[in-house]
Amino acid sequence: MDKDFDSIFTGFSKKQEELIPILQKIQNTMGFLSEDAMFKVAGFLQIPESEVYSVATFYAQFRFEPIGENLIKVCHGTACYVQNAQIITEALENELDIKDRETTKDALFTLESVACLGCCSLAPVMMIGDNTHGKLSPAGIPEILSQYFKKGGKK
């Protein structure tokens, strides 16, 4: 086991029921679940790799590709849905030239529709990193995104 994973596994007692919390910790640390990470988890918990993969692929919360520098989460919960969250997602897709759960070619943004962000009074709402943007309209998307582009240009 290498040092990176030693620190991730610290505090876990090798019980099979710790599989999901371990996968969550890896994703929070690395941004996604690599094949190597899933193999290491299987070894740590002494369970088949297929079981780790089966659990990881069952839950939509887990990603298997690196995410962009800025993770955009668009709420599609009930309040946001009725306030046209889909047109916000479409505006982001058009502006960034990606689809839901994809990352821009420059690895600056990853777009992800989520079930609920818990900001119903701001519907429709999205988060970019830790920043919440509410009462969205498609026309406002370019201005919001401009705050996150690196110096030197948009694309």
C-alpha cells in the first residue's frame, strides 16, 4: 500500500460495511475513483475487485474520470425543476460545449445535474465549487461563468 492510500485508509477497520465511506473519502481526496484506487480498496477490505466495482457503479455519486477545476452542480430537485432547471443545464451545455457529466477540454469545468442542493428558495440554483448562484436565467450564465475563467481568455 502506498502512502497516499495509507492516509485514506486511516481510521477504517477493514470491515466490508466501510466500503462506501472509503470510496467517498477517495473521491473527496482524488476527485474521482480510479481503477487503481478500486483495486487498493478491494485489497484493503479483502473483498473481490468486482464487488468494489459493482458498488461504485451502482451509485450515481461516484465518478470514474477526473473532474474539472470547477465542478458545476445544477439542481434538478422539484423546486428547481418547476423553475426550468433544464434550460439552465442546456445554457451551460451550450456555453461550455459539453453535456451533463462531461468535462471541458481545458479541464476547467465539469457539469453535473444533481437531485437537490437544498436551496429551494433560490430556484433555479447551481453551485460552482462552494459558491451558490440562484434565481438563474439562461441569459445570466455567461456572466457567472466569466468569474471562473482563468486569466487570458474564455476558451
